[in-house]
Amino acid sequence: PCSARIMRIHPVPSPNAVGSGNAQLYVEIGSRETQFGGSKSADASGLGGGLNNMLMNVAQLLHDSCGGGRHGNTTLVLPQLTSGWRFFKASQPGSRIKESVEFGDVFDAAAFAQRVAPCRVAEVAPVGVAVQEAAVVGINRQWPYEAWLPLVYGALAPSRKLQPAVAQMVRRAAAGGGPRWAAVHLRIERDWWVISGFCTARRFPHRRCYPPSEVASLTAASRLRRNVSGVVLVYAADNVARSGPEVRPEQFGARVLSLPSAPESMAYTLRTAAEFFTAAAAPGGFYGNSFSTFSAGVALHRKFARGSAAAAPRAAYAYDCQPALVRGMRSSELFRTVSAARCAAAAGGVAAARSTDAARGKGVRSGLSQGR
């Protein structure tokens, strides 16, 4: 959660805003503090957290500026995004990239503006206008803006800066996985598997942690039915704890590769965005964990994408098999379950898997998982 100072605002002309109207107001977020790993640090005039948490913040800000919210009929100045430097290890070059990145560095801001119309957004407010600072609402189980997620995720496209990285990843995925490669998201990074406490036995009513071997088994029948030619594993290999689960690619079949990593010198937020658009482009389907905001974001984009991405395959499957809520949206609205029979069989092993995870020392710390 964060708060922001509210300033007096006046009607101003908006020649650079998207939409109609003779007099408009501008609204943007101010400096804020983000909670991460139990410590507070400032992200000056930008959003914090993982990529999909920030996109959820954008959905809330659009609601407030366009949907009759606290700021009425105004133009949203697209916020800066954290570089994600906290998700790198201290020894990695990306940890030194601490400047916020512009929304337009990650996403095609012009396409986003066109696709969210009649809501109005601008990359910057015109010089000399009065701007109101907006508050970003903390994300929790009562977060009430899920209805705005399809608008935001459907409007996304990679920026020109990001397009080469996405194109390279897609080419390598097709070369290694074949013409009907599927993307499988393994949510096994240390922020999820160790820091969050999600893997602690009996802590949550629904299971959230699935080792790669079980994901391979749960998705096998679906991948066979869909004539999947190969599998691309999506996870941050350099961000997995030593105590985390083992990844054995051969368990997913003959043609398997991990998603090619972007350079470590690339900001983590840009790297995650490149992986996001690559997973969204998988022609053989996308398999994810419905509790993960990355998986839910990919499923949202595959279902609601507009523009050139609208013609892409859209099937998305949840291998966790739970009637879970994805930030207020039922997973059944985004995902199909991989197999009712396999889900029922897997449910019998939940307690044993949780106990195994706990015995190995996973999930001993609590906190909000924001990375992917």
C-alpha cells in the first residue's frame, strides 16, 4: 500500500491525450514507498513490485481516472515502472540498474493508448499544466479492480526496444520446440518457493507449489491431445534457490528447452516482459499456475489481446487444478484445467508434497511474492 499527496487541479487542454473532450485533467502517481522482503525503499515517481503487480496497479489507476473513480474523467499519465533490480542477486549486473524505466520502454505506449480508448492516457503531461497525484491501492484479497484487467492486458504490445528480444526468444523457441511448441511456466523461483511461505504445509487452503516433475506429469495428457511438438520451460533459472526443486527437462519429452535468458545486464522488468510476450505467443498452448500473477497475466493477454496479437492462439491451462481466485477473478475464466482425472489423482498427494517441501526447509519465511 502507499499514499500520495493530493494537489489542487484545474481544467486544462490536452492536445496530446487520447480521447475526446474540450477540457481535461491529468493525474499521475507521485513518489511512493514499496514493501519488499520486509524492508522499505523508495521508487521515485514509479510503481514497484513485479511486472504483473505493476500492471494491476495500472488497472486500478485507469479505473480511478476513467471509470468514475476518485479522479473522475481525467487523463492518466502512464507511470514509470521499477527496473526490478531487487530480483537480481547482488552479484548480477542487473542489480545495479536502479533507475525506473518508462512505461514506453517496456510496452508500446501508443498502441496501449489506442486500445484503452475511450479512456485517456498520455506518456507525459504537457508542460505547465497542473497535475493531481494519485494513490496506488495495495493489492490483497479484497482488491476490487479485477474487471479492469482484461482492458489493460488486452492493450499490451512490446515496445520497439523490447521487440528484438521477444523475436529472438520466439525464434529460438520454435527452433528448439518445433512448430507447435507449448510454454510451461514453472513457478519455482526463490521469492515463491522460499521467501513467500507458499510451500509451507497446511498454511493455505489450496496448494500453490508444484515441482517440475509433477507439472510434467499433470500436463502430459493435455500436451499429447494438443499435438504439442515441444516444450519451452519458462522460469528464471538464475533466480532459483539452491534448496529449490530440481528441473529435469527430459521429464517433459524429447524436445524441451528452457526459455532463452535475456542478458543479465537487461533490467529485470524488461526481461520479464520479454518472457511474458514469448509465453503468450506459444502456438501449442500455455500451461501455468493460477496463483501466479505471471501465469494469470499471460492467460489474460492470450484471451483478450487486441491488434496483431489477437490472431494468436489463446488456449491456457492451469496445472494446479484449484478453483482458485486470481486476484478476484476465478481461474476458470482464464484457464482450462489440464485434466479432471489427473487433478483428482494429484489432490491425494497434496499433503505429502507439502510435508516434503517443509522438511526440505522451503517456505520458512513469509511475505508477498511480487516477482513473477
